[in-house]
Amino acid sequence: MQNNDFFYYTHFDRFIITLVTLAVFLLLRFIINKITKKYAEKAHLSEHRAHLVSKYIDIFMFILLTVIMFAIWGVNTKDLFVVMSSVFAVIGVALFAQWSILSNITSGIILFFSFPFRIGDFIKIHDKDFPIEAQIEDIKAFHTLLRTKEGELITYPNNLLLQKGITVVAEENEQKEFYD
């Protein structure tokens, strides 16, 4: 028996488990993306926001798949933890230095799921130094695009939208329904 044949013969069960795990991962990814898309359609959310949340879920699932593959192939967890703790320490320092970026991403996810206002709503941001009245054009991962009555386009950070008081202003000729 050759060296390559011996490797495949001794690790055949790991190959099968890896293939089954990959198949389950792809199936779960497909199902979760469908559920996210249906939820976004049911809640009348933009396709862009649904795609963004799907991307975040895919990243989480890929990290989970990587950990599972390490477990299947018997990677020495002691060495893995040393490498991962070093990587997380560097990432932690970088994220601490860039907390506002992480804060804006988190706020974008909160805005996606709680949707206190929607694209097309006319809002009033209660800020004593810089009050804004504008219509929401788009809600992205880091910021929201607002268009004032004068046509000015404002890029407003998502974390500030959650920190400031906001009023959704009803348009004059439009009757809006109230929801709990």
C-alpha cells in the first residue's frame, strides 16, 4: 500500500464526516437565507438590509464550521487556543480603537430587527446642537442616508440614531395607521 493510500484508508471516516458536515452546513445556510428573506419581505424591509443580515449570519456560520472542522480533524486544541487568543487579542485592540465602527454595525443590526422607522419615513432628530428634519433614503450597515426638504443629502451614523430622540413625522396629506 502506498503512503497516499494509507492516509486515505486511515482517515476515511473523517472524510465522510467532513463531507456530511459540509452538506449540512450548505443546507442550513440555504434554509437560514430563505427564512431571512421571507422575514424581510413579510416585514416590508429592503432587500439590501436582508442581504446584509444574511452576510453577517454567513460569517458566523463559517466561523462555526471552521471550529467543527478543527474538531473533526483532531487539531491540537492547546495550540489552537494559543493562536486564537493571540488573534483575538490583536482584533480586540483593533476593535477597541475602532469602537465606533463596531457600534455602527451593531446599531444597523438593531435598526434592521426593531425597525422603529422605515425607508421613506420623514423623521425629526432631536439634537440640541444640530437638529435635523429629513426623509430616510436608505439604511446601511454603518450609516443612514437622509434627504432634507432642501435636497441636502446627510450621512448619519446608525449609533447616533439609537442615541438621539427621533420623531417620525406624519406627512400632511397621508393618514397613517398606528401599530403597537
